[in-house]
Amino acid sequence: MDTEKSSEVSDTVMEKEAALKEATPENPPAAEEEPSQSTVNGLNSGGPETGNVTPPEEKPEAKGDDSSAKEAHESSEKISDPVETPENTKQPPVPENEPEPLAKSSPEPEPEKSAESVPEAEPREQTSPEPAAVQQPVDSQPPSQEDAEKGPETTMEPKTEAAAAPKEAEVVAEPEEAKAAAEPKEAGEATGTVLVTEPATVKVEEPKANEKPEDKGAEAAAEPEQKEDPTPASGSLSFALLEQQQTKDALRISRTLVVLRGLPGSGKSFLARAIGDAYQDHCCVISADDHGIKPESPSADGYKALDDAVVARCSDAAASTSVLIVVDDTNHTQDRLARLGEIAEQNHLVAIFLQTQTQWSRDVPELSKKSKRGLQEAQLEAMKAPLEEVDLPLFFGWFLLSSVQEKVRCTSMDFLKTLDTLEAFKKHLVDFTGKAENEVDLEQYFKPTGALHCTTKFCNYGKAEGAKEYAENPAVRALYGSAFELSLTALFVTPRTVGARVSLTDEQLKLWPADAEQSSAASLPPGSRAHITLGCAEGVEPVQTGVDLLEILALQQDGQQGEPAEEMELGSLTYYGEGRWLLNLREPIGAPACFSSFYGRKESEPAKKEPEKKKKPKCAIL
């Protein structure tokens, strides 16, 4: 009977030892640091005191470290309280939570016992196989001396590695006992894998990124910056002053004011930097942000400071350093556009108004994400409405560059001085004064009308007929801001206006509206009305200059040669009746100009008069 019981005990011990070896990958650091300790712990659950019935290959390791065996035995007693003693070898050791009959059953349910006995052998893994339960005992387990030196991070990382590759950990932990555990390995391996893999799946996610929390925070902070300040597509910079070399060469020697327009987040600052890079030392960028201007809540003091900075750059003193001045602001109202246009005109600069061309330039939800100001959609909508009101200017046209404006003005003044001294002119003086005996000073008679330009299309901010169609013309969009050279071929004078006739080239005719000559009764070719107004009589609008030119050309088309008056230094002078004088220039005047637009101030509406209240008659006391 003793022999049978001994054999049963031996079989039970071997099965539990094999099952415990399968569970050891759950704590590979302990196996690597103290191999003898892990071996003894593996035998504790099966009763290390069964000395005589232990297999031969297990004896050296069981006796290797008595102190370790005692510690492991004490820990197992605290957890499972086994009844076994060194002398009592007649009955097999059975844990409290396992019924005695199961020890004699078939070896199939033994893996379940071994899985439950894992906490008995290792107090660090004594809880259930769920992730949270496994981690808590690990923290409460007092670390060994080597674990204390490595710290908590060193203890956790090997567990993750063992969970990722449990089979490799088995070979490292107990290479000598691989053969002894071969038979129950199939059943025990599945159970051990469940214990290790399930909690490890949570731990693998933490070190998987291998990043510090600071790095993640930096990446999270970098993402909104990319949304706020994206790099616009290449098509967003399709402007003539950036792409055409002829235009760039012309603007580098002529003083120009570039006014950027667009809602916050639409790419204005990027466009301003692109212009600055293209013109380098010839360019100066003035940003509204530098003057504390918030477009959603404009400040009069802020705009005054901005305007003062622009005026300082436009002055003659700064002309040698910056010939291209860029104003980076939303400029979404007509008053702001008109004010900057006035500054350019007062300082003899050409103003170019550029609207951003990004795909999201009018997409309010997208602008709200991209804007660095953190504006709400309602605030952007409030700015979008006035911006769209002035999408189209008062008119388009060619504006003479500052380098040639003075030359043209001087030529016209010389012509007027000479004209009013000629006898032929004095004969028809009544056309100007109404009386033959009166004299006239043509220089004082005509008043200047502002910046010299040749109007192509009068839009009236989109209210004029055909204004929208003209603005959408591909040639107009592509050539806006381009530099041209206009050819002035004649000067003409009437009692109402004085101007210069412009002969357009085929390329310039692409920007000329087809209905420009419809006001004339005669069938004149396109471009016949092209002119530059040099002055107007008091009370006369500049638009009359084109009408006067068409009348002279209509007379020529009807075969009227006019009355030759005199040969002048500049060319031949002809009189066409009713005060119309035409000087055909021997050599056309070349006038560099830029195709741009003009914005004026809003016309003040007349104040409505309140109805007068009827006065009640006062009673007189006699």
C-alpha cells in the first residue's frame, strides 16, 4: 500500500510540477534573476518535502537553496495553507480549494488545477487572470534587491515581452526541464497562455508607442498649428506680380501700394510673405497685427496707427528703400479700401488690390478652423457680408506708374499753355468763354482729376450693367496687376475736358469691354474710346472725356477733315468746331501702366428732413 501511495504521490507531484513550469513565463524576471528560487517555487505546490519520491533530475534543484525553499514554502502556506508535512507522505498534498477525489482522477483536469495553483506558488500572481487583478498583487509584492535597483519600469517591461512571446520565455526560464514538461505541456500551455496574454494585451498598448508623454503633448500641440496656418496650394499664388517677369521688373522701379484683402485664415499672410520673397529688398510688409488691429472689433486708434505707418513708407524720404509696400489686413470694408486708395493717390503711388484665392477663402466653417484668432462662424459671417459688397470695384483700368505720371502731366500743361496763345484758338475763344472779347487761361480752366488712368469698365461695385460678366472674364482675372505700356497718340481739348487718346494693342483689347463704344451713334472699332482724362472744367465729370473723344472720332469717320490750325512742336493741330481741338502727336508717348482697380468712398445719402411740427398759436393777453 505504501508503494502504491508513493507512486500516486510521485505522479501527482510530477504533473503539478509540469503545470507550474508552464505558468512560470508569467513572471520571467524572477526566473532569470533566481533560477533556483523559481524551481523550488515550482515544487512547493506539489510538496517539496516529498524528498524520496522526487524524480532524480529534480533533486539537485530542490536542494540547491534551502532558505529559498523555506521562503517559498512560507509564502505558499500563507496563500493555500497546505496540510502536508515532511513526515506525512502517505497521502498526496491537496490544496484547500481542491477536493481530494480530484487528485486520483484522470490527468485531463489537472491543467485546471495547475492554473489555479499558480497563485499558490507565486504570491505576486495570486489573483484571477484578469488584467486589473494581476497588476494589483504585483504592486503589493515586496520587490527583490535586483528588482528594486531596476525600478518599477524595469519590472513591467519584461512582463510585456514575455506576454508577446511566451514560448521563448519558457526556454529561457527553465531550459533544463523542457523535456520533463513535454507531456503535460499541451494542456498546461493553453491555460498558461490565457493567464499571461490577457493582462499583457493592456500593457502592450502602453509601451507600444515607445514615446514619452512630453512627445505626445508636443505632437498634439503641433496639429492645430498646421490647421491654422496651412500652406496654400500653388494656384493660390497665381498673380501677375509674382509670375510675370515684365511686371516684376516694372514694379521694382515704380512705387506701388499692394493692398491685400480677405477674411481671417484665408491666406493673406502667406501671400504677403510670397510677395516679400519675390521682391526682397524692394518690398516692405505692414501688418495690421503689429498695430493691435482686430478686424472683428476694429479700433479707430489702431487704424490710425496703421495708416500713419503706410504714409511714412509712401513718403519721398522712404522711397529709396521700399518701392513696393504691402498692407496685410482683411480690408473687407469699402471705407478701408477707399482710405488706402487715397493714401496711394496722394503720394503718387499705384494701388493694386489683391484678394486671396485659396479654395476656402469664403468657406466660413473652414476659415473658423484655420484662423489663428479663434473666431466664431458668426463673427466671420459678419465680416463676409461687407467683403462681398465690394467684390467689384468702382471701375477697372490701367493706372499710369508714378515714373510716367509727371511726364504726361507736364506734356499736357505745355500743350495748354501753347494753345491759348495761338491766334487760331483766339478766333474760337467764344467756345470757351461765351464772349469773344474775354480771355481764358486753360491751365486754370481745367482742374486735375486725380491719378492718371485709362478706364476699361465702370462697375459701380457690381451695380453697373455687365460688371459681373466683365470681372469673370478669364483675361481680366489673369492679367489683373499686370504691367503694360500704353501708347498715347493724341491730345484733345474741348470746352468740357482735356485728355489723351490711347491706342490699344491686341493684347490690351482683351481687357476692353465690347460695349464701350455703344454710346456713340457711329460704328467705331473697339478701343476707340480708350483715353486718359487730364482735366475737367468746373462741374464736369471725368466720364465726359470719353464722350468728347468719340464725337471727334465720329466726325473723322464721317469724312470731316477738320480745320488745320498750326504745326506745333509735338504734332499737327486740327480744329473740329464747337471748341474741339485735336493734336496728333508725331511720336507717341509710351506710358507704363498697371491694370488694377479703384475704390471710392461711399456717397453720403442726404439726411431725411423731419416734418416740421406745426406751431401752436400763442394766445396774446391784452
